[in-house]
Amino acid sequence: MSNTYFKILRSGINTTVQDKGRNHMYHIGIAMSGAIDQRNYKLSNKLVNNDLSEAVIEFAYQGPLLKLKNGKINFSITGDVLFKIIRKNLSVENGICYKNYILEDEDQIDIISTKNSVYGYLSVNGGFKLKKVWNSYSINTKANIGSNNGKKYSLEDKIFIKNSDLQINKETKIIYNQASDKIIRVIKGTNFDFFSNEAQNIFFKKNFLVTKLADRMGIRLSGHELENKVSTNIKSEGLVRGVIQVPADGNPIIMLSDHGTIGGYPKIGVVISADLDRVGQLIPGSIINFKEVSLEEAQNIFKAYTDETNKYLNECN
Amino acid sequence: MIKNISNLGDAAVYCDFGTEISEKINLIVISYFNSLSKLVKEQKINGINNITPSYNKLIISFDLSITNYLEIRKIVLDLKVKNEINNNHKKIKIPVCCDDEFGLDFNRLSDKTKLSKKEILELYLNKEYFCYMTGFIAGMPFLGDIDKDIRCNRLETPRVKVPKGSVGITEQFANIYTFESPGGWNIIGNTPQKIFDQSNLEEPALIKPGDKVNFYQISKKDYLNWNE
């Protein structure tokens, strides 16, 4: 049995493991969780020749400092991430994202920070040795569900790795274009009519600011208070990722992967599936615009998004 | 039955059963939930991620790379729904300690309702409640309806942290905070019973939509010595 693991020498701000997410649990109040940026999660797996459903380490802003113990592995990091590899002999290499590396016993990975984005992903060939809870590895820190007893990783924790030996000797590297577009496409929500004509216009025409109140549950925006002329509360009902709720103060909130499963604020819009990765990566201080699209347009855009994801995945071969 | 069906974004179907909040309407929503869940479990439909019943809505989210709005909409409209019968559901008794250190909002409630703590508790404990839905946080049940005389709005300023196990009321509803969480409900006591248990993989949530719930008062001594 493999006794290879990462020892955590610095935990980083919010280091968890994530995968596609956990389904069929909303009705008892458990969010999907899963990687915020699903495309980069898949790409990190593919770069080390993994099944796309393997768990990866997700980190936010400052990432962890990890030391490899008892093995030799392949790893890759995706996202817009500044990192270094510190070899056992203390020589230091600047890391490049979207490339697989060989890591020897006692080498370290120092994930210094993400750049102009929030999340990055680290995968190892063969995946991590973790237990699934309700069919997912994803850590949900709000309900303490998933790997590591549902808690984010902290100093001295160990993350065990399935393979103890190198599986691939071929270097794989792709060129990835980080999305920088700040236009977020939205389908009108079920309570769009609750808002005044002026508020409806503002919503699709003016800029909104991403505030510091942003985490895996959601992102609060500011800039324009949207006037509600019907009711600032609705009878609580289900939520999904991407829903934009507007509470009484008029400032929109976008729901992300760890959102509460039920909410009582009017839904002005829903971010289209193809733009969810990009929304999740918005850093506080970003200025964004919402653009209305129809259901049919959203489906076509999603197809283009999927084709692009597949193009990148194929380049990893 | 479903009054209106529409899309919520590009990856969810929104079924609207009207605006009424009642056991009758909610049981219809739960019937739809059960019928759809059965098809998902038997792998007769692909792509559904989650189905969320609430008072009078049902939201079905799906994976847009597998299916789409029109496909799921058709499945819902073609569904042969077996009407839920009320007595198919569990009856659950929940212990609650209402000593002042747990019942944080009796002063406020007495102010608003003009009833004493004793009178409020009598009305609260004398009723069987129906679970409309579970959610917001893991396992939190939304129960109703509480007696008209003890109904009261949410706190003007919600608490940043409501203790785990807190039993709260607002408007016609009662709930239990299964985790420490922010919240604005009026807190009347605390239960030592585990309402959500991550280690129980089969049935983590003790109370599910459609179940009936009674509360009974326990002493602080019983609370501290509670053993499941």
C-alpha cells in the first residue's frame, strides 16, 4: 500500500479537495460543492493522465506549501498561479501552470498566490487516497461533509496519494488563454418582474463591483441598489448555482457551489452555465456587466464552452 | 397540480404550484419529488443533479452537458404522480430545553404577543407540526403551522451566530438550527438531539419533508445528560 503523502508546511487560506460535486442532496440541505472552476479542475486531472473525476486540491489566493514524503509523483497546477518547486537540494524552479512535473521524495511545492483570479488546482497522477462521502470527495466546510472530516486543510495535515511511483515520463504542456472578459451572461430570473423598470435597466446596463464578501458560498456585489416594487422577500424555495438573489438592501448576490439550498430573496437572474467558472474566479474589486441572453443562446454558448474545454483536454494527450 | 413550469437559468426547471402554503399543496410537491426521485434512482432519467421541494415550488437542476430544459420539462409534465398520503410519514418527538439560557427570545416574544413565557410554551408544545421542507443548512426542517397567537416576525437584526440545536419560530413556522449559523428566528429553546448526522450515510437528516414533529420540554439536567 502506498504511504506517499503531502505534508502541509503552510496551509494557505482555503485549501480543500474538490471534484465534480455532490448530487441528489439538495432536498436535505446539502449543497453540491465541487470545484468552483470546473474546467481548470478537469484540465489539472487530464495533464497528469487521470480520470477526470479524481479529486484535486483547490486553493484560494495564497495556496499551501507542500512537502512530498515517501514517493515520486507527477503533478500539475492549473489556473493563473504563481508557484515554485523547491528541490531537496534546495534549488528553486519557477513553476509553470498547465504543465506536468516530476516531484521527487522530499521536494516541495510552494503555491505562492493566484494572480487576477481566486482559485487554482493541483492534481497528482493517480489521485489522492481519500474516501468519498455521498459519491463525492468534495469538502463542504459549512456542513463538515467530505474528505478530511469536511474541514479545510491545516498545518501538519497529511494528504495521502494513491500511487507511490512515477506513472508518466512524458512532459505534457498546453497553452491556456485565461478568460479576462468581465461580461457575465444572464437569463432573466423567476422574479425579474418584481423590480422597477429602472432597476431592470440598471441591472443590464450598469457596472457592478465584486465586494470583499465573496467565498465559495457566493459573491456580494455593490454599485447600484436595485429597487424592488413587489416584495423584498419570497416564500423560501430552492436555489441553484448561478442564481442572482437581491435582498432588501438592493445589492445582488450570486450563488456559488457551497450556497444554501433554500433562499427567500427574489431571483433577478441566473448566470448561464458557461460563465460559472469565470464568475467564481472574480476577485474583489472586479467590475462586471450583466448581459441578457435567451435560453437558446445560453445553450449554444454552453456548447461552444464544452467544445473549447474538449479542445484543451485533447491538447493534453 | 403544477400551475406554471418555466426555466430557472439554462440548467434548472422551475415548477410552480401556486402561492398557497398548506399541507395539501406541499404534499403534492412532495409527491412530485418522490416520483421523480424514484425515476432518478432507477436510472430511468439521466442528467438530473438535484430536486428541491419547498412549500409550493419544485426546482429540478440538471447537467446541461447531458440533458436540457425541454427534455426535463417533458418528463415532469408526463409524470404519473402517486398522491402522497399523509400517514406514510414518520412521527418524531423532539426534546427541547427552554431554560432562559437556551430560550434567548422570550422577552421579545412576550412583548410582541402579550403572552407570558408559560403561555407561549403551552401553545407551542401542544401542537403537532408538519415538515414542509428541509434545507438552507444541512438537515434544517421547516415546520408549521404554529398557533396564531405566538406568531412573530424575524429579529430586526439577525444574530451572527445562532447556537447549534436552537429551536426557533417566525411567522407561522418553526425550525431547528442543525449547525451553528447566522439567523434571525426567535429562539425559544435548544434540543440535545442530533437532527443531522453526517455519519449516518443512509439517513443523515432525522426529519424529512412530510414528517410530523412534536416537541416536549426537558429539564436542563436531562439536557446535559442526554444520550441517544
